[in-house]
Amino acid sequence: MDFAHTAAAERARRTKSTQLARWCYARGIDHRVLDLDATVLRFIARQADVNPPHQPGPLSPPRRLVGDLLTARAEWAARHNHPPALQ
């Protein structure tokens, strides 16, 4: 079994995705970040102090997780009258 299919790899992907989603949310960037070009996504990841995901494409596990986290956070904020981000 290679590292990509281990529990440690899953934890690493989740940690990276959570950090990236927090960075995006704090700047008012929503789940549509997944629609951006790969070059822009790499730039955003580096700005968030995260190594860019290795898997290409918008449906890669880390990118899907970032989108899911941003969507869940936005839904929570809407239910709790919380502004989407500090402007």
C-alpha cells in the first residue's frame, strides 16, 4: 500500500484542506474558489501557507473537501446571523 491510501495521508489532506478553507473564508472566498484556474489555486494555497494539492482537477479530494468546508461554514453563518467574513 502506498502512502496516498493510508489513514495518515487522509489526516494530512484533511488538515491541509481545513487550513486552506479557513484562509479562504477569512477573506470572503467561497466554494466557487474551486472554479478557478489551477495556477490561481496554487497561488492561494501558497498564500495560505499550505503546499498546493498534488491531485489535478476540481474534483480532487483536497479541493472537494475545501469546497465542502466552505459551504458548511457559509450555511452555519447564515443560520447564526454571522457575517461571511471580516472585511
